[in-house]
Amino acid sequence: MSNLLRYLGPAIGIVALLVTLWIFSYIEDWSRDLTTNIAETSPDAKDVRLRTQRLALSPDEIEQKLKAIAQSKPLWSYDRTESVDADTRKIHLVRTTSLMRFKDDIIVTLKRNGDQTVLDVYSKSRIGKGDLGQNPRNIRDLLAYVATLTSSTK
């Protein structure tokens, strides 16, 4: 029994260290990711992948694409759509983290502006103070997927 403990203790320590390193490998911005659980797009975001998008599609077309994303991506789901006014609607999506099954709420705001639709995204973890960078990843993943869908329709 004592020989087992002699080998098991270091093995558990190594596994714990590897898990910790794996978790910390997801952190991109140490000043943000441990203390913030919200991310959103803006026209002048420092990370260009988190900038407001302008698309030459109608809000109806974009909403259908967002619903397709929620149905085709394994950890995503569509929650609801709410109309704010005649030109603005909000699509509520939920993304569940793969390991701990935490839920992040993603709100996509579509605002008609002439012949374009302005797309902004807000992502917030339901629990916790820090998100280890998951909310910015949610937005980047969603915008990248929307970009592939919109480029395939041109």
C-alpha cells in the first residue's frame, strides 16, 4: 500500500498540473480574462475580430443564418427573438461550455441601416467573475461562422 501511495501522489500532482496548464492555455488577455465575464462588439474594438459588423443582408436573412448556426453547432442553441422596434431585433442564443457545462448568454442585435444590417454581439457568462476568455471566443466564433455563411451566399 505504501508503494502505491509513493507513486500515486506524484502522478496526481502531475495530472493536476497538466489540467491547470491546459486551462491557463485558453487565457489570451490576463488583465481581462480572470476578472471579466462579459464581452461585446464595438465599432472601435482593439481586437478587430470583435468589431461591429455591417452586412449586405436583411435582418430576416441574418436571423435565419443565426438559427442555422444554433442548430448545426453542437454547444449552441437558439433561445428566442425579440423585436425592439421596426428596425431592430435581438436574437438570444445560448452556448454551453464543453467541460463544465456552464451557460453563456449571447445576444445578437440586428439593426437595419439603409441597405445594410448592423450586427452587434454581447456575450455574458451566467455565473462567475472571470470567463477565461470564453465570451470573446463566443463572439469571434459566431462572427467567423456568420462570415462563412454570408460569403457562401454571394
